[in-house]
Amino acid sequence: MPAMLDLRRTLAALVAVAMSAALIVFSFIVSDTATTQMTAAARASLGDADVVVLPERGGELSDATASTVSAAPGVAGVRSYSEGTIWIDRMGSGGGTEFTYVLDVPSLSGSTRLTEGRLPEKEGEIAVSPSVAEQDVAVGSAMALKDDPVAVPTTATVVGVIAPGPEITRWSTDEQYIFATADERAALGLSTAPAALYVSATDGMSTQELMDSVSQALDVAGLDASVYAASDIVMMRASNMGDMNSTTQMLLQLLGPVCAVVAGIVIATTFSTLVARQARQIGLLRCIGAGRAQVFGSVLRSALATGLAGSAVGSLLGVVLAGLLTRSRLVDGLETRYLTVNRQTMVLAVVLSTAVTLVAVVRPARQATRVSPLVALTGQVADERSLSRRRMRTAAAGVVVA
């Protein structure tokens, strides 16, 4: 028995399936791309480290920790990461105080760039990140800084603007940063203790063996610190970066289900109309011996063809839309080089969109099985006014759900 596929009348359903699949693929790709980018940033912040040493919660690493870890068997190198926190006093401009991080003056490598001015060279000079510069801060201006919101501020001169790359910080590059020399950090009253130690292993040393070696060296020296595998820190930092963009991620994840629901309503309405308008053809098929199961299967085959074709086209459209979004830079920080298109995403979108199509068509298919063979002889079809009222109710429900 042939499928009841009328391309002209099923065009609306085809478009609905395609748009649903496109937005499902689009939301998945953007989400996967953001995850890939955050993971890459977290990995870059560790450099070539295999193990990371962090202070215990609420504590600090002592100055002797770096030398103790360096002397542990299997350690090829130790990189110290310094980080302080300070408050920007904007009381003079009516802005209150703002919390920010203080980092070492970085080397201009990787994706870290000096966008304006020069690097700080002595006490009394600082550079700021673009997120700080956006707050009416320019090269040559003075900033009031204090290590406590109620302390008396000290003044430093802004000599440059540095766009930080992920390799110089453990936080998002969109955070507010101040870059200062060791002398300036001491003048600001910031601790000189490292915030983390990045440890690389010698050839042939596994991560677990290095962790055991570093932990034993710290225990022998009586130093309190926590030792983690670099892979665990990457996961934690990527998760923290993801939490910062949780609202955006949630909106993207809601797009797919909402579009699937709306597409289901459009598909159900379209096939209900198709079945009603082809009632006489269905009656003829019943007259020549077609059973209810055959009519039901005919409608489902039409839906399956529509679902597969629409979801395939929509999936390709979703990839194109995601590529255009990353190229347009409409989403800050989402870069084209991290565009992630997984085969699983494409297959899942096709399966979901086709499944939505088949579920939406079950009711119209059951209606088709109730068409009497007498329709082919009498010529009577469903009342147009009844169909119109039904379509209006369905459309109203669709608007409410949307």
C-alpha cells in the first residue's frame, strides 16, 4: 500500500521538523563548543603540568613548599602561580568598591596581548584587563586600591591594558584583573605565597607515581597541601567556568525541547488536515480491501519520510547556523577554532525529530483508520467548518505552549 505523501500539503510539516532539528543541533553544538573551549582554557592554565599542588582550604602554601616539591623524586619542574585579591575604590566616582584579582606581570605569549600602553616596571605602576578598563579607566589614570573594603586606599598609576589569555589565570579571562610587579604587590600588602604549584613529571614517571612522590615529600617536611592530578583540576576549572555561563547554557538547552513541542503541534495539525482532505482516497483504498492497519501504516510511512527528510535538512542547517554564530562573535568568547560537531549530536537530532514526528502523527493516523469505505461512494467528507474550528483550537494551543 503506498504512503499517503502529498508534498504540497506536507510542506508545513517538513519545515516544522527541519526547524526543530536545526535548533536542537544548534543548541547542542553551541553547548559542546562552549564546553570544548572551557576545557581548553582550563588545560592551558596548567601549561604542561601533570600534578597541581594547592593549599588546604582556608590556608596558604608556605614559601618552602616550592623547594620541597622541586626536590621530590620524579619532578622535572615546578611553576609557581601567584594570585592576590584586592578592592578597587571607586567611591570618588560614585561606584563603590569592586573586588578584583591581582596577578604577576605576564610575558606576552600565547593569547595574552598588550592592547594599550606598556607593561608595569616598578612600584606604583599597574596594568589592567579590558574588563577593568571599560569602567572609565584609561592609561595614565590613577586607581585607588585597598586590601580591605574599609581600609585606607593607596594609589597606583595605570600604564597599560593587558588582554589575558587562559594560560596566565585559573579563572575566566572575562574576570577583572590587575597586573603588578612584586614590589607593587608588596606595597599593596598582598601575600607573596604561591596560590598554586604546577608540577611536571620526568620521562617515564606516571601521574599517580608523581602524586605519591610529591605527597610523601610534603608529609616528610610537615607541610600542609593538597595534591591533585592535572586532569582533575581541568575538570573542576572547566566546571567553574561553565557555572559562570549557566544562564546561557540553560537557555540553549531549553530551545530544543520547546521547538520540538511546537513542531509536534504543527505536524499533528498538518496531518489531521491531510487525512481530512484525503478522506475520499482513503475510502477508495478501504473499498479495494485495505485494512485499518494498512491505512495506519500508510500515514506513519508518510510521517517517517517527512521526519527523516526534515530532520536531515534541519541538522545540516543547525551546523551552518552554529558556524555562523561563532564566526559572527555575537557570543563573547565563543571562538570558531573550538567549533565542535559530534556525530552523536547529528544522529540524536535526527532520531529525536523523527520520533516527535511519529508521535505527533499517531492521532491523525488513528483518525484515518476510522474513515468509512462509504466515503468513496457518497463523496461526503469531513465538514469544513468543523475542520476550521479544530485547526483554530490547535493553533491557539500552539501559541499558548510557545
